[in-house]
Amino acid sequence: MEISNIKNMEEVFPGNGFAIIKKDEEYTIEWPQGPFDQVISYPITKELADKAMKSPKDAHEVKIYVRTGQWPVKNTEEEEREQVREFIKKFPELLIKVPDNQDLFTEEELKELLPLGEKNLLEEE
């Protein structure tokens, strides 16, 4: 086999609902889309190809990135914790109804929030 033929060979790495195509040192990701399962293809880097092959979740994120140019928004544990804290601040009676919620706040915050929670509970009755 001539060297030029070897150089132009394609390698296909099948994934779950997508494929990574490597030709020379260039990568593309392809998957069927639309009502007729038309194959769409996007050029990607080796790093994105590696990420897509890690897990179905990673592949989904890469597909979103190549279509939109943005990574999907992920809530970190800290962001989720802050969202719960903000919700409880609006409904401080949840600190009394669900005492474990108190672990999300400092003693100083609890001194402020617990009386509001007690007031809200009395108004419910």
C-alpha cells in the first residue's frame, strides 16, 4: 500500500447515537437529526473527540457545544446549595418544618431567619 493511501484513511469511532470520524489528524462528529435522520457533521478538536467518547453525557455536551458554540449550563453543588438557600430565605418557615435546612445557614443568619419563620407559621394557623 502506498503511503499516500495510508495517510488518507478514515477511522470511525462509533458512539451511542453518534460517530467520531478521524481523517489524517482532523476530527468530525456526526449524528442523525431531524425527521428523516439526516446526518449532520461538525469539525471538532481531538480534545472534544476524546470528551465525546467518555460518556453519553459528555457526548451530549459536545453536540450542544458544536451546534451552539456554548457549553450547556451546569449547576455545581455550590450553585444548587445557594439556590436552596435563596428559596428558604423567602420561606423561612421551612427552617422549622425541616430542621435539616438549618445546616445551610450560619448561626448569625439563623438568628435573623428563625423568628421570621415562626411568624410565618403563626400566620398560617
